[in-house]
Amino acid sequence: MKRTKLVKSMGVAGVAAGAALALCLTPSATAAPLASQPVLNAMQRDFGLTAEQVRTRLAQESAATSVTSAARSAAGAGFGGAWYDAATGKLVVGVTDAARAAAVRATGADVANVAHTQAALDAAKAAIDGYAGQTAPKDVTGWYVDEQANSVVVTVKQGAADPNVRKFLDFAKAAGPVRVDSVTSAPRLYAGDVIGGDAYYINGSARCSVGFSVEGGFVSAGHCGSAGDSVTGPDDSAMGTFQSSSFPGNDYSYVKTSSDWTPTSTVDGYGNGDVTVAGSDAAAVGASVCRSGSTSGWHCGTIKATNQTVNYSEGSVSGLTQTDACAEPGDSGGSWVSGSQAQGVTSGGSGDCTSGGETFFQPVNEILSAYNLTLVTG
């Protein structure tokens, strides 16, 4: 009973993962295997695509990911960021040195001429991180590097009147190329105590969602619990204990499960068939990504930015990935996948799955590295 429930909790994420295992084909393949239904259904619904269009997009994204490293090397010191362009189905690489364009194109990527290098944008963003710490004005909701716009973006809640916001923006603009965007609502954490779906419970009350199985347990969001907190499964039986947790600053945790529970790469597809996580290669900006959580199930969207700092009311978190997929309270810690690859665990966001919104996830590879964990794959 316990093991079955854990598999389902973890299934929150891997459906899309294993789903795309068979999808990493070139668009010209004549007999592409069928995708697992969770990915096909969610992407068809959220992107307005046919099943074949989903296969084509995932194959193109996989091809774009495979040339990213070579394209970045070809751009050299003039590298100005990279992103997936859904319109062309190719990776686009920004370059500040036109002489490097031919070498970049030779890798299979398209080229965009930009004014600022990725290094310069990252340095500006890092300077803002250093200035803000975890005490940025609450009406400043986040900041990130927008590769496609070749700028750092700072998001501010509409109607902000705090004079400290202006002081913050003045510093940010002095740090480098900065654009200020207005947002209607501030992101919030998606931890909740609503019962239902595949989930785990912290100290018998608050509910979060399992991220991905690792050897010895699973990873999830840091704001879900602290080291030493007890964890119970969906059937209210003892499941394990938080061994490590980091929040704010980061938003990740590691739960060590008891011997009664077996971490597995098999995940629940919410009635659409079980699938398997194959790895954790990070997808590019512009690529599709799907998420699963114990409140709202499966939803898909696009990666809009990486390495974003989000300023929650509880404190800021750096290194998050921004998406336009929705999520809701209780989805915290749940899984994000792109194709067959694990991407991260849900941190927070704004909006909901009725009106839409944006959601941020903590990249899984950072969690694995921080705690020296091994992702369970099949």
C-alpha cells in the first residue's frame, strides 16, 4: 500500500518525462512512436496542437538542446544567450561578434545579433542579487535575464508606491541593461493544506507534492518543510523525514524515506498511463515544459527565463526558472519535465489554472548537486 502510494505521488512528475522518451526523433522521422498520453493530452490542450505537432515540437526541442553546447562554444566570448524558437523549430544563439555568426550557424543553430553578452547580463543580475539579498521591497516581485530581449528584467507590482522600490530600480538600472515590467499580482508559494491527489503531508497537516525519486528518498520544495520535519504519505502512514531543506535563498529539500517505501522512476499519469523519467538534461528558454502537482494535475507551458530571482514575501529565491504554465496551492514541490527529462520542482507563482498565470521551478540538477543525490531513472 505504501509503495503503491509513493509511486503515485512521484508519478506527479514523470508522466511527461517518460512520455517523451519516444519523442526525441528528428522531425523528418516517418514512424515516430506514440507519445505517452499525459504529455500528448496536456500539450495538445495547453498549446493548441495536434498529437503529431506535439511530436514534432518535442523532436525539434531535443535537437536544439543537443547543439546548445557546441553553439555556445562557437560563439566564444561573444555569446549573448540562447533560446528555442518555436516558430522555426531551432535554437537561436545571440552573438555580439558578427565574425562568429558563421561558426554558430555551422552547429545547426540560428543567429541573432545582440548588444550585450550573456556574461554581462549575468553580471548585472548578480549585482542586483547582491544588492537585494533577501530584503528587496515586497512590491519588487523578481528579476531575471531575458535572453531574447537581451536585457535584465525587473518585475514590479502595479501601483507600487514604496520609495524603496525607486531606490531599488535606480540601482538595478545602474548595474546594466534593465527593463522594468509591471505585474498585476505578486508570486506566492504553492504550499497548501488542501487534501487530495498524489501528495505528501508535513507534520500531519500541510500538503506538498513529491518532486522526483532519488536514491534513498525524493526531492521537493524547500518551503514545504525543515530538516527534522516528519512526512506522511497519502494513506497517512509514516513515510520519512526531511533530511535537508533550503529556503529562502534556494527552494529545495531532500526527504529520506523509510525502508517501507521504494523510490522509483515510474510515475502516475493520472489515469493516462504510467511513464518513466530518463534523465535531467536542462531544456532551453523557449522550450515546452509540463508540470504535475497534487492539486491541479498536469499543465504545460513554455520556459520563459532561467536563473530568475523571485522575491516572495517570505524572502527572495535565486536560480529559479520562469514558465507560463499554471499551478495552484498544494502543487509545491511537484515535478517539471521537458520531453523525457526531469527539469525541476515547483516553487511558486501567481495566478491559477482557471485564469492562467506564471509558475517558477527550482532546477533539479542544482538540488542533486547540492545534496549529492542520484536521480532514479529507468
